[in-house]
Amino acid sequence: MSGSIPWIGTSWKMNKTRAEAQAFASTLAGSPTSHSERCNLFVIPPFPYIGDVAESLKGTRVKVGAQNMHWADHGAWTGEVSPLMLKECGATLVEIGHSERRTHFGETDQTVALKVQAALKHGLTALVCVGDTRAEYEAGETAGVLERQVRALLSLVAYRARDKVIIAYEPVWSIGEGGTPATPEFANEQHIKISELVGSLIGMPLPILYGGSVNQQNCEALASQSHIDGLFIGRAAWDVRGYLGIVERVVTEL
């Protein structure tokens, strides 16, 4: 960890009932961890539960996010959600550019840039995912892919809003059921490269999180790396006890 307060969060993807979402948020809100100043926590529920989760976590330090959004404030975009709608529901953070969005829903470097710009325009923190596919990794193209994606996501960022961007490195080959976790050393190497590129582009550091099969067994080794500024957790944190367990392990390690 670089010395900054770590970001540790989870996206539920398309999972949980409303009752399960409320139970998770209520338990998290009742934990001392939700008020800790030693970590920056965030939870990203499906769209229908954002309001419920935000209400339960009101008064804590936990940020509530959305898993996607459109770049327009309003318009004829059937099925889409605008940044203004997210804010009204209580979201303060939005996940952008996840590999599942890129692979299955046509997300491109250009639309990622537009969404980052829109998020920052409306005061939302943009959590932007970058990552290499297995084919790109095996072909030795990881560095080039990450450079292209990072340049794109920062291309429309206004100077005054730069501190509202968080980058999450998620190797596509390491996420999801059956994913292979990157070694802490490999992940850290990519974070160093991303950090150097970010510095050359905007002249200041940004938090860079690692996501990809993070669990109770590897969270401490990942978080202890010099350039990993936090963790973006999947299924290992879908149970609130699992989430809090990882947070406690990471914070204790620091």
C-alpha cells in the first residue's frame, strides 16, 4: 500500500433480493468498521436497491455506488440511467467500464471517457475499470492494453475534477467464477506502470485498486504491495461477514 487510506469495496453485480440488500447494508451500518477513518469503504448494489442501501448507510463513511450509467443527463435512451438519477437515489460513486460491460454491452474506450466526464461533471466519484483479456495477457500485450484504456478514461477529465477518479485494475482472466487471481507481484507491476502513466498525463497520483478473485486468503498479500491502493472485491464480499472480514484483515495489516 502506498500509505494512503485504502479503498475497499464490492459490487454485487446482478445478485441479491431487496431483503438481502437491506440486511447487508443494515449489518454493515451497525459495524464499527463503517465509521472507521482507516479505510474508504464502498458498496455497489444493483440499480433497484441503491436508494435502500444508501438510506441504511446514511451517517456512515461508506460510499454507495451504481454499476453503470449513461453519459447524458436525460433523453431517449430506453433502459438507461443518468448521473442525475443516480445522485437522487443516494449514489455518490459510479463504476464505469467493467469488462462485462465492454464484452457484452458494447462499452468502448470512447463511451468510458464520456461516462467519466459526465460522472465528474455531476460530482460523482468515477471508479473506472481497466484490464487485459487472457488472449492479450498470453500475447504479452498487457502493458499496451492498459495504457490505451488509461489514456482514454482520462482523456476528457477536467483539471479541477481529477481527484474524483479511481482506477481499478481487473485482469479479465482473473475475475468471475473460475478466475485465476493475479499474483501480488504481477498485480503490483501493472499498478506501477499505471501509476507512472497517470502521473505523466495529469501530474498527480490517483488511487489504483486491484480486483480479480480477491478473497480472505490473498487480500493481505495484495494490499501490502507498494502500489496497490485498495481492493475491489467480488463474490468473496457478497456476504457482509466476508466483506467485513477482508476489511479487517487489510486494515490490521497496514
